[in-house]
Amino acid sequence: MIENLSKKRMVFGISCLILLTIVVLIIESKWMKAGTRRQEFIIENNSTCWVRESYEVIKDCHPCSAFEIASRSQGVCVHTHNKEVLKCQSGEIVTRSCDRVAWLDEKHYWSFQISLTIIGCLSTAVSFLRQKSLNRRAMLKIQNQLGTC
């Protein structure tokens, strides 16, 4: 395994990984600049009262139902599959498309963190077991060499 590699090969492998990481970061930064998304979304019934007057958010950004997306009954659900309901100062209630659902992003973040923690714990356990096995092999080898002398 990794303990059989020479120092030169280890340094070469780590250098390759660092170089690959830098290349990926450069490529991602180029794509992010080229593909920046505009924050202009389709508004239901072409009402833009929220642009010219103050408004209050009645219902925070939430995912559209599968029916709303498939039937295209609400135009705001077609592009981002998320919507929020606003009430303008004039009393008009408008549905506008929104980019991110906060509670959904938080759920994805925590599930990612939990999975990384589990993978880290499993990796640590396997590493300890491997080290214990290698130590046992080394002790047996030393005992055999001492016993045959």
C-alpha cells in the first residue's frame, strides 16, 4: 500500500494532487464568470409592483409542486422551480420566482456534513485496524527471527 512507496514517489504524488487542485480551481473560476446567472425572473401576470413600491414577503421561497411545474399553470415555476409570494404596498399579491430555498439548502448542507463525518470515522477506524494489523505482523516477524537464531 502507501507504506511501500518511496519518499520521492510520495512527493511526486502529492505534487500532482496539488497541481490538479489548482487546475480545477482555475477552470471553475472561469466557468463561474462566463455562466453567471441573471437575477431577473419571470413574474406572474407580468406584475412588477415589487420593483417600484415596497412589499412584504407573505410566503418565503419554497419549491413549486410537481403539478405546477408540469402543467405550467404558474409561469414563475417554469424557470427556477421555486416561488415566493409577495404583497405590495398597493395591496396586490404577486408570486415571483426565486433562486434558492433556504431550508432546502440547509438540509443538503447538513446531510453532506453528516455523510462526511461518517466517512471520516470509518476511514479512521480502517486506518487504526490496518496499523494494528501491520504492528502484529511486524511483531510476529521479529519473534520468528529471534526464535530461529
